[in-house]
Amino acid sequence: MSLQQDWPSFLSEQGINNLQDLEDRFGIITEEFLEMMVENGSITEEQSNIILQLVGLGSSNSGSTLIDIEPIESSIIDDEFINPLGEEILPEDIEEDVLPEENVEEGNPIVEVNLTATEDDRFFFFVNSEQQYTGSYHRHEDGTLMIGVGELGVNHQINQEEIIFRKAGYAQIQETREVVSDLFYKLWFQSNTLSQEEILSMQTTIRDGIKQTGRTEDEPLVFYKKDRNTLESRKDLQGEVFEELCQYIFENQLDNLDSLFSIESSSSTIDEQTVTEYKINFDNSRFTITIAKKVGETFTDVLNLSQLTKTKAGQKIDAEKAREVLDTDIFELLPNQRTRQDTINDFFQDFNELIGPKPAFFDIDDDGVGESPQNYESDEQNRISYENQSAASITRLNSQANELNQGKTLESMRNTLNTYLGDVDNVITNLEDQRPEYENKSSGFLKIRKPNQAIIITSQHESDMLEFQRNDSFLADGFTITMWVRFLSKSNNGTLFSFGNPQSNLNPYGFKLETFTIKDANSKYRRMVRLVVRNHITGEIFDSNLPNPNSITTENKFKYNTVENNAVAYRPGSTDSKFFNHTLIPTDNLEEWFFICATYNPQINESFSFIQSDDLKSQKLFWLNHMNLYGAIVADASPYGARCKVEVISRSDLLRARGFKVEDLGITSEQSESQEASQETSTQQENNQEPPIPNIMESGAYATETGNTEENSSTNQAQGSDVVSGPPPGVTTSGAYSDDY
């Protein structure tokens, strides 16, 4: 084609007016690409040659060449320039001519939009058949598929790099193979008639443990479920030509295949034998496949024909063989009968489909169990009572059910099932108390059999003064008294520990730990313990009274100021109501032991504590030195509160706190009479024995520092009260012990 010729009209009609347009439309032009265009009928052979000349390829097999669109240097532009098509171009027009124009495919609008290509669909790019595409695509009227959602009815430029096609997968190839195999049968029988010998030569048998083609009457016949799986078909249907044929049929979506297939035969003489070859011709020799070869009267290579068999007419029937082959039980007149198990299986399958997803529950009380649904509204909207949708689930709650679903909710179903599962929901099991039992560290304790007996501690020092008595150390440094006590009576009062007499009318001195009892409004005995300390230097008196938040008297809701009033809080017959402003000890169990810890700390600023707010002064923990001035609980002792305090813990509570078993908390579902008798015997034995004191502390009742005075030169314990107290054996401490009387 001469460069001075006019631009080809068949390109101009498609909006391609120059080489730039040609590149914009098709990208790189190759001979292979143009051959494909000719094959699918897009252009003719003559038009292909014209395009090859335009891009400089001619009719040679020179491969692919990128269209030359390099801009013309301005230095070589004269006043006039003649382009290859013979048009006169002025310099001011050159820039406009060389710019690419929008290539719009007129008459080829988008007919389908927003299609989706998945990985299983096997869509690949046209310019790179190995690169798979997944995502949105659209279809043009001529069948072209391009990436992107697309806009219905719009004509746009066909970019080769955006064209995709669907590549046949294994399943599609298998389906195509089966269709082609059926066509081979049809074409063969339309043009050939086989003798019995020819049929036997094509059939498959098992000989020497191997499947082989060709059999005799006495050898077994092998049938295949699929024609494409026959022995000879597997050899030929997996060839390259057949794969290309199937791919071509799939890509072009060819339906009417009968007119495209034909059988051709050719004969030749080899070694004085006539050899006949049978070939399938597809679409005017586009693909040719040899399907059979016959040497003389015997087929040596057959495709897809080994499934053939020929019936033999006869009248003799072997009854035994017939019963082996034929089914004499006739069920055709009866429909398939459903069993009860089938109905139950279907019910659970339907239920699992209709129950819907579980709601997500939120744990609002931090107990580890969710109780508030997070997606309440969305869950309700997905159920049948909200809207009769095709995928709606069973209504969850009775309160969500409409008129048609009353009694058809998951809640109503749950309530019904509960009546059937009482034996599952109300199972009583044996829960054993697995806590260890405490083993006593001592074998017994010392008893004092008479009241007001005491152990007197005297000094061996030449000054006749005890350690904590010297330089008034018990006032300057403080002290702590601890003891184990079991009260043998509910009503008796007395002194547990004393040093001097802090309430004496003449030269009051020292401290004492004592207990009192009274009857409450319900005639029940109540017991309290208090510590009283006298500062003989300043004359101040301190005791361990505390606020009583349960008192009906406002005054008793606060600690009594003993220094300001120069008297202890509780004075029998005078301030009886302040009895409950002290540390109380239960009186309901006379077998219980109590550990008493009485402390005097002179470093506590008690006077400053009395001027704090009423809210703070009404707190027991504040006066027990466990709370600071801001009302916060502190681990270490606070410097504020009461100088004297008494704290008590029972043996049972202490063992429980340490993880030991005090009473058996096990649960038994059933108890035999022998077990009950055994337990009664055990209880009687326990009641007849004195409980040993646990060796929880290193000592029993003791004072950190002791001494005497001229008025009372001894330290004594348990004066006037019925108590049993004492440390484990082997510990040297002061104290007195009394037995019950």
C-alpha cells in the first residue's frame, strides 16, 4: 500500500483515522493478533494485509512491532508538510494531528453491567492469557468483555489491555469431551456398519490383570460410566489437538456442533495389507483427529468405540444366571416409604437451618456470663415475626412474636423442653469439701480450775522492775497483749490481763484487759472486751471504745473522748448504752476459741482525730488505724485514730481464712442410715474432748513488757472471769488459766 494512498475507509468507518487511533484501539499490532481477528471474522484477509503495511510489517513474519508515534522534531518542520496519506498539514496543525483522539466504538454499546468475575470463573486478560482477573466487568453488544462496572448503553473506547476472556477449566473440558464423544458415536454409525469381529476387536477386556483392547467371546467385557474414560479414549482425548478443540468450542460458545463435524477415511497399503484411517474433521479442517485405524479387517486403534456391544438372539435361558443378573423383587408399584427416623432427621436439619445465628451477649455484671444481647435489634429484624422473608429465622422471644407465631418461639420451645428434662436440670451430685483439715501443733493446754487465780510475773532484776516498767516504757513505747481464750460462761465478767490498776482512786497506774457481759433487749447475753490504759504522768486515761453506727443515740454513733471526760466510756450502772461501743465477742458457742489482740500505741494522734469531720469520726476503721484522713483504707497503720484498740478473731474464722476445713460443706444427694449413725458417733466424740488450740501464733497470752507497782506488784490474768486460755506447750509466757466451774 502506498503511503500516498487515502486512509482505508474500513478503518475510518470505525473511528480510526490515523496510526495514533490504531494504537489507542488495539495497542501493539502483531501478525498473530491480526490472524486471530481474521479467524473470528472481525476483518478480512485483505484488510489484515492493509493494516500490516500501515504499521510497517508488510506481509512478512517479522513478529510484533510497536506503532511508531514518536513526535516530529520541530526543527525538521517546513512551512508545509505532506503526511503519508497525502494530506497537506500546516505547521500550526501538526500538534493537533499527532495527539491521540478518543476512540469510541460506535454501534457497540454496553448491554450488561456490574457483572462479577470470581476465581472459579477463570477469566484472563486478552493481552496476557496467564494473568487471571477477578472483580467487576461488563459486556458489549458484540460479546466483548471488559473490566470495570460499566454504564448501560454507553459506547466507549475498546482498550486491548482491559479486554478479558473466559478460559475453560477442567470441568468444562470434561463436559466438552463428553459431548464430542457422543458426536463421534453418532457420526460413526451414520457412515459405518460393524461386524461382530470388528466389534470384538474394539472392546476392552481384562487379560493377565491388565485392561487391554480387543477380546474374544469367552473374555469379560469392560464397560465404562463415561465414554471419555475408555481405554483408547484416554490415550487420545488428552492430546494437545483435542484440548485445543475443546477450548475453542468453549470460548466461542458453540452450540450447533453437528454441522461442524464430519468423518473422513483414507486407505493405503502397508506390507501388502490395506490400512484404513478414520479422521474427525472439525470446521473445515480447523482441527483434525484420528479416531480409528483398521489393518485388514481388524481395528488396531479405536477412539471411543469400545463401549459398543451387539446383542445375540436366542431362546435358551439359564435360570440360575438370570437370577444372578435380574432383580426379581419389584418395587415399582410402591412409592419410597419414609421411616420415622427420616422424619426426625429432617426435623433436626430444618431446625438447624431455621434457628438462626446466636445473638452476641454482653456481660453487664462481670459474673462471666453474658445476659444482655448486643445486637438485639438486628437479631429481631432477621426473624419471621418482624418480616416474612425467605431467609427469616424462628422468632427468639415470646415478646417478639406476632399473632402468627404465638407459641412458636425459641423461648416457648425452651420452656416446653424444660418439662421433659427435670432429671437433667435437677441432678443432685455429691460435692465433697476438698479443703484440708487443720492439724494441731500442740497436744493440750494449761487449765486454771478456780476463779481469780493467776500467774504472777516478778522481776529478777535488782531494781525489782520488769523491762517494760523501767522508764515507763509501756507508755513511751507502747505494748501489745495477745491471748487465746475460750469463755466457759455466757454471763461472767472479769479481768483477762492486768498490770497495776488504771482505775484506782488512789494513784491510778498501769493498764488492764477486761471483759463484761449484759443482757440485750431480747434477753440474750452479749460480751465485750476492752483495754484501759492510764498515763500516770499526765493523768490521762484511754480505752478502746469505738463508734456504734447502729445506735439510736446520736452521741453513741461517735467514739467517747475519755481524755476530755477523764473517764472510760462504759461504766456499769451509769453509761450502760455505751456497752456496744466496744469490740464484741459472740456468746452463742461456748466451744469456740478467740484470739484477742489488744494494743496501745502512744504515737497515734488521738486528740487531733477528734476534731475531724463527723463522717470520718463515725467510721470504726478510722479509729482502728486502718483509714487515713481522706477516708481511704491504708495497708500500714494510720497515725490517726485511737491509741487503745482491741481486735478479735475466732479460731474458726482464722482457719477458714487460711483455707482449712472447719465444718464440712460437702453436699450429698442421698445418705444411708449407716452414714448418719457414723456421723452421730463422731459428733459425740468431739463433744467429749477439749479442742486443742491451733499453733497459729508463736505464743498465747502475753504482754510485750510487764512490771509491778507498790500498790500491785504483780501481773495477773483471768481474775474473776470463767475462761480457758493459754499458748501451746513449750512457750514461756505470762497468764493464768481457769477451768469451768
